[in-house]
Amino acid sequence: AIALGLIGWTVLDTFFERRLLRTTGHIQIVLTGILVAILVYQGALLGAKGSWDLSGIMTFAAGGNWVVALVINTGYLYLLFFGFQEIQSLERDAVERSRVPIISWVRRGYTMDKARYLGVAMVLTVVITASINIFYGLAVYATHPSSAALLQAQIPALYLASTFLGPGEELLIAIAFLIATVTTFVPAYLAATRHLSALGEDGYMPQSLASLSWLFTLVSIFLLAEGNQNFLVDITDFMVLASLGVIPLSAVWLRRSRGESLSGADGLPILVGASCFIAGGAVY
């Protein structure tokens, strides 16, 4: 049913994307709000179940250095779930000025231009999701689950909910997973249909290929659907790193296309882009 639903949405979006864009955005906001509420609620329940016992957390390393584990896992989550590509690819669909929830209610008439509110959205995305992730992680630790059982569980969050909270809460976290799947798929698909055209405009590939972005997206979905879990993880790591490498280099490329020479300010984006390509090659 989920697969058919996603296929149906893809077909609808192919023909009615512009008409449905605002509605899609509103649905995303509602579903994301529900997802966040479920995660915070379950985190609070897990923490209370373990009486928020965080004793020994500074020495907990699951067989290694906890500082290194924290950096690696945070970086990995960032690679998998960051939304910067989607924000940049959908930039043209964003309004030039927008009211800001809550702030515009307090200060009537307050608006923010596109360049500013997209930047704020990127920062808040990292801050809010990191806060929820840390809160949920602390709640899980408070229950002091079996590390071996967690590693063996196919979906650890379902195992935790079932073991410590009961089948009702297990169903709730399963619903959260389904919402997470949909809310990740929709902007990723919308952005993917624009990636080739954006790369064509930046001069990375011929415009004739850029016009076939929709076909590239469908072929990619088919290949990913046919792959196993290990393949999906590896290809996601590689492609995200490749995309991360392209993004900072685009600014350098565009300045050169306008006839501007390289400057000291180009050093950081070149370093970041090259690092991403090297890391992506190592993963490959």
C-alpha cells in the first residue's frame, strides 16, 4: 500500500506538480509536526521509564571512544538526512518575501527576504533536528537497554518501544517511521527532478541532458528500489558526498563563467568540495 501510494503520488506530481506545490508544502508541515510530536513524546516516555538515569554516560563508549563515536555518528546522520540540497534545488519555487510564524504575529507586518529565510531554515534544520536527536538518544540511554539486543534488532526504535513501552507505542513509532519515509521522499523527489537542470545552468553538463531530469529521476528510483540495504547505504553515502562536493564548487564555477579570477575567498569552497570528493571516492 505504501509503495502504491508513493507511485501514485509520483504520477500525480508528474502532471500536476505546479498546482499541487503549495498543498504539498502544507501537508509536509502537518506530517513533520506529527513526526516531531511522536519522537518527543516517545522520548519522554522512555526517559521516564528509566527514571532519566544517565549514570555512566560519560564513560559509555559501546566498545570505543565515545567522543569519536559521537562525531562519526553525528556526521553520518548529517550525510543521510540533511536538507540543504532540497532547499537549494527548490529555491526558485520559494516566494521572494515571507512572513515568519510567531515573529510576524508579534511584530505585525514583519517579513524576511528569500536569501535570509532560506539561510535561517538551514541553520534551524540542523539545530532543531540535533536537539531532538540528542533528547531521544538520552532517553534511550536512560533505559539502559541491552547493546547486543539493539545491534541485532532490525529497527532498534521498534524494539525499544516494544520492550519498554508496549505494543501500542510500538505501533506509534512505526507510524512515525512511515511519516519519516514520506516526508523524506517528497522533497527529495521534487529536488531530484530539478538537479540536472540546475547542473546544466551551472555549466556542469549539457542543457540537452538537463531537460531529461525527470527521466533520470525515474531511472534512479528504479535502481534504488531494486537494490538491497547495503547497496542503498553505500550509494546514498557516495551520492550525497558527491552532491556536497558539487554545491560549494558551484559558486567558484559561476564566478569563473562570469570571467572573474580565483581569489582567496575561493580557497574554502575548493577545500570542502575536494574533501567531499576524496571521501566519496574512499566510500566507493
